[in-house]
Amino acid sequence: MDKEGDKIRRLKSEAWTRKEGKNPEGGLNAKGRASYNRAHGANLKPPVKKGDPSEANQARRRSFCARSAGQAKMYPKAARDPDSRLNKARRAWDC
């Protein structure tokens, strides 16, 4: 890509920081995960539900639920708000 196009792309914030990259039910949608992965060289995956048979995915789910429970203790105001991003993400992961 030319320098001008690269400059324009940097001026516009990544999708994962804007509404279009966020899932209204919590977490990031596919577009948000893709933009985060591009920006940070990461490999974010979608949330895992309880019924997923893969042991690796269940370990990810248990780990996320444990980490997010700690966040709920650190931020009690967000933990009390049912529409907070924290609670929406916990619902998406079946925590």
C-alpha cells in the first residue's frame, strides 16, 4: 500500500475500539477481533460456550471466567450494572 493510504488508515481508529467492532451482547464481533489481531499481531478467538466438547476450549473458558471474576471484584460498580461490558462478556462466555 502507498504511504498516503497507510497514513489515512492510521488516522482512523481500529474497529475494535469503535462501536462497529463490538458485539452488542458483549465482547468483540468478528470484525473487531480481526482488527485487533491486525493491530497487535494477536490471535483472538471467539467466546466459548459451556457445551463445547473441546478440552482446550473449556480450559480457555474456565480461565476467562476466573480472570473476569477478579475484574468484577476490582470494579464493583461495573459488576452491579447488568449492561456493563464486563457482565455482557461474562454472559457471552456462560460464566
